[in-house]
Amino acid sequence: MKVVEVLIEYANYSLDRPFSYCYKGNKTLDVGFRVLLKFNNRELVGYITKCYETDKSVEELEKEFGFSIDEVIDVIDSSALLSDDLLKLADEVADYYIAPKISVLQSMLPPSLSPRKSSLKAPKIAYDIYVKAVDNDESGLTDKQIELLRLISSADSVLKREIKQVSILKKLVEYGRVAEFKVEKRRLEIPDFEYIAPPELTNEQKGVIKEFNESDDKVYLLEGVTGSGKTEVYLTLSEQVLKEGKSVLMLVPEISLTPMMVEYYLRRFKGDVAILHSQLTPAEKYDEYRKIANGDCHIVVGARSAIFAPLKNIGLIILDEEHVESYKQDTVPFYHAREVAIMRGKMHKAKVILGSATPSLESRARAQKNIYHLLLLNNRVNNKELPQTTIVNLSDYRNIDRDSYIFSRRLRSEISGVLSRHEQAILLINRRGFSTSVSCRKCGHIFKCPTCDIALTYHKSDNMLKCHHCDYVMTMPEECPECGSKYIMKTGFGTEKIEEEVNRLFPEARTLRLDSDSAKIRTKIPAIIEEFRQKRADILIGTQMIAKGHDFPNVTLVGVVLADIGLSMPSYRSNERAFQLITQAVGRSGRKDKKGIAIIQTYMPNNYAITMSARQNYELFYRKEMEFRRLQSYPPYSYLASVTVAGKNEEHVIEGMVSLIEFLNHEFGDNGQILGPTIPYVPFEGNNYLRTALIKYKDQKLAREILKKAISLYSTKSQFHLSINIDPYNF
Ligand code: ADP
Ligand code: ZN
Ligand code: ZN
């Protein structure tokens, strides 16, 4: 009989320890296999962390352990899921993020292999069946059979389903002339891009590559203005690494938004590339994952979770647009791909490159202290000028007239200019939908999400009210549910309203809209981007999605319709976010031969995030923002952790939080500052009430000890559920 210790699929702190089971069957099982088992009368999936033979009986073991031991119901896998280095990485991630180990394993593995019950229904390997001739002896065959045998012999192998003469084929197989064999199918269809020879590198690009190659440092921050040719640097370095027989991990924030990067890699490296991101179907993910694990390709281009791709012998890890927040997972284990990349790089003795035009303050501060090696690209390729940028003050009445309260005179005249020159424009408004707040004119009732308690957004295209936090939707009511009044007021505007305004003012303009509403259909985003690149539209209207990484050669105008959105959010990162967004957006203008301009509309023309992004001056912004962070003791001058308590009973949640804060205050003393309890922006999660607190500290080791103590004290309480987020972003 075998005894196994397993982690249960529930990612709770209170269950974050091994449970013992026995196995009497005859399947192989070992560490790293998944098993089906009963836990508290529920069928669950467990992940084996320890496995050994025993001569003892169950009764003897139960006596020895002091608890009852159930039997494993079934063994799911026939080999271990994770290699030793990934297991080691999982431990390190769980330790850094103080996360239940199982949550890390679940983040690492694709749905079909994940240690959770739902994985059992997930897709398995798909095969194509081929036939090939194995014996060309034609004696005793009919003419029809000979004909088919000759046809099959003339090729190496033929897809079985392409042969129409099914019964003749069957006979040939029966007679041993033709054999069937199966080949694993790759369900992700990869377009066949033509190879394009690399361009002659600019002197700046060569300089950066030389500096990289001559240094023994491990982590690099490649800071290059928009259009400075960072991608070509990545490609060149990737090629070097492949030539050394090592592999490359290339991360981008969101593949559907940056299909260009995939295309660049496919053109340069063809079939050596696997792709991993959230838009793939579970079947596609599974195929790509196995392809990587089998060593069939040496480059992975992927989004956040691709940092866990089972690549062997990694020589280089690249995070493009390292400042983008989607690298941080916003559910347990709350990991950030940058930190994991650095951990993984260390294990493989691989170099790590973080690239951005607007690095996160944390990364730039580390570069300043020589923790990261700073590489600079100061000029656009071929010294193309940065776009000329104008800030339009919306509170100055001279800038606005009655023709439009959304587009200033200046922005309108620039749009007209673009249209008459047959160039293209991008309009950024970082809010989707039509109106951002809907209320009753008579009684003041505000339409809110019943689960999240935040204002619903009106979407005109389908006449619905939608919650932008959860997936709640309702059809737009005709009258107020409180007082029955028909006067319902819609205020604030988003992408839909902007599109309507453009269509009203410039009826001849062809428009496209790109926001996460467009992302509901899987292939829609790349389709819209491609349509715009092909110049089948004049104006692209969208949220931050359009600001990222795209290279549209014909765009000569970028209009930021309202730069202030986000700046009023109560977060220490709001300046940084606004600066990055506007800088990236402005950088989309004038990238090829034509000169570009940008117009930034704002009610806060003196805000330094806006003025510095207008000047594309990262350096000055960095210094000002660092001063602010220092005064407020925010990262990178301190570390942050947030603790959240969730539960069905609000009173218990509040009591729990107050007691937890007392504990933290006592333990941290002068070594930390605890802010809270606060009601989060979205105060509910499912049916649970939430309360959070934020901890600022400088000593990571001490904080980890205290938080672990807090877990052991508070996670076993049944009235609420505790979660911890290390380096949280939403504060
Ligand atoms: P970044 O990512 O730094 O914003 P890109 O990598 O998108 O910039 O490069 C901007 C443009 O310059 C792209 O169209 C790219 O193909 C082109 N480019 C890059 N390097 C070179 C080079 N050495 N010679 C000519 N064109 C280049
Ligand atoms: Zn009303
Ligand atoms: Zn909601």
C-alpha cells in the first residue's frame, strides 16, 4: 500500500497543508501526480507532495497518525505535472506572496492540467490519424486497391480523413499494406508569416546590445522612448540566445492587444515559437503547453502566466512594457510576472530584460540604485521627432464652443485636417460605454450594481446598464424603480458617446471602436486593429487598449479626449498610471514618415502627470513622482501589503478586521504603518462583505513573519476568510 500526502484544491490558508491518504490500487503514482479523493464528503482533486510505500495497515496508520485515513479514489495522471525547477519556483512564489501553495500550482498549469476538479472535464490531447504504405506488394489486390495503394505510396503519409474510398482503405489496412498512425494535433492555428530579414541596427541599438553582452549583470531595464526600436533589440538578443542552444521567454502584457510582437517572433523564428495567453481555448493552451514541455520549441511568446511555461534551459526572459499592470494577477496568489521572472531568471542563470518607454517607478528606482542595469534608447529610429503636443484647457471657455462640449475647437480642426489629408487619428477615452452614471432626475435614485454597489454604466449599442466590475447587466429601464418617473438622466461619457460625437461632427469619417466590449468576441480585437492598419477606417476610438504598443504608420493625430480620468481615483499610483497612459498614447502619433501631433484635453492643465507626459519627459516625471512617494512613504520608499477579510456577516467581518489591525499594530510597532479598516471601492465579493487594511513597511522579512503569524491566528476562524496581497496595486 502507498501513503500519499496531498494538497487539496481549495486555496485557503486553513487548508494550506498536506493531508494524508492511502492508495491500494495498481496504477503508478508519485509526487506531482493529481489524484481524485473525498474531502469532507466532497469529491476533489489533490496534488501529491509526498509518496511512500508502507507495510502497515490502514488501522495501524490511523492509530499512529491519530486521524482517519481515506483511500484515494483514482489516480489522474501518468506522469508528474511539473519539473523540479518549476516546483522550486512554486515554493519561492508561494513564500514571497505568502500564498497557499495550491493557488500557485493552479496559476502555473493550464486548465487541463490544473489541480482542481474542473480540470477533469477539460480537453485532452487531440490526434490526427494518418496512413502510410508499409508494404508495396500488389499481389492478390483488386485494381481499385492497387490504385489506392499506389496513391498512398506516392506520399510520405496521408491524412486518413482525406481519403474518400473508406472501404478500400480498410481492406488495405487489414491486409497489412497500409498502416495507420496518429500524430498529436496542434489546435492553435498559427498563421504562416513570411520571413523578413532584420534591418541594419541603428547605432543606439548596437550600443545597447554591446553593453548587454559585455555585462554580467542579471536584470536589465531597457528604457527607450516610444518608437526607439526596442522590439528589434529583443529579436536580436533572442537570436543570440537561441544560437547558444538556450531558450527564450518573451512576455507581453496582453497578446490580443499586441499581436505585432507575436508576428515579429513568428516571422523571425517560424515554428520554434509557442504562444500562450488567456484568449486561447483550454484545448489550444494544452497543446501549446505540451509542445513547450516536450522541447518542440524554444521560444514562448505569452502573457502573464507564460512566465510559468515549462521551457527548459532558459537563456533570456524579456518583459515588454514592464510597467503594465496586467502583469499583476488580481486574484490569489496575486503574483507579479516581473518578480517571478527575476526569480526564474536566477534559477536558470538567465538574464532578464524589462522594457518600457515609461518604466514603473519601482523598476526605475532599482535601476537608479544599480540593482537593475539601465540601458537607454533616447531617440526614435532614424531620429523621427516625437509628436508635437498641445494641452487644451477645458475649463477655459475660449477653447470650447456650443458645437461640441466634448471636442475643443482645436481638436476638431485637427481632426478635419487629418481627414482632408487622408491620414488617420486615434482618440483615447479611458472609459467604455456611453454614460458613466445614470440616475433619476426626480428622486435622485442612482442605478447601482446590486452585488458591487458601484454605479452602472449605460451602453447604448445594446441599450443595457452594465457593471464594470462584475458581469451584472440589466436592460435600461423606462422608468425609475423608486418613484416611477420617466426622467432618467445620463451623465459622464465613454467610448460609445465619443464615437457618436465623431459621427455627428464628421459624418464622412469612418470610425472603429476598440474597448473591452469589443473583446467579448475572441477574434474581434486583432480584427479591429488589422482593419485600422489597413486604413479601412480614419479614426480609431478606444480605451487604454489602443495606447499599447501598436505601430500604425499612418496615424498623425492622437487626441486624449479627457486626460483627467483616473487622476481622481484614490490611489497612490494614479499619477503614474495617467502619465504612462498619456505618454504611450501620444507615442502612437507620427511613427513613420509623417510628422505627428497630439492634443491633450484636460481640466487640470497644470497637473505634472499631464504636463510631463505632454513633453514625453519621463525623467522629470520620475523625479517629481519619487518626491511625492517619498513624502507619503509609498513604494518604492516602502513595501505594501493589503489584508482583506471577507464574510457573510458584516459585523463579524468588521470585528475580525479590527482585531486583526490591533494585532498588526502590536506586532509591527514602529516598523510599519497600518491604514484601515477601509471599505474597498467594490465593497462586496459574491455574497461576502469585505474590509481591507493596508500595511506600509520597510523590512520584508519581518513583515513576512508577522503576516504568517496573522494567518495562523486568523485563518482558522470560520466567520470570515482572510486574504493577503503582497505589493497590491489597487490602493
Ligand atoms: P518601440 O517598441 O521602442 O516603441 P518599435 O520596436 O515598435 O519601437 O520600433 C518602431 C519602428 O521602427 C518599427 O516600425 C520598427 O520596425 C522600426 N525599426 C526598428 N529598428 C529599426 C532599424 N534598425 N531600422 C529600421 N527600422 C527599424
Ligand atoms: Zn426616481
Ligand atoms: Zn457588479
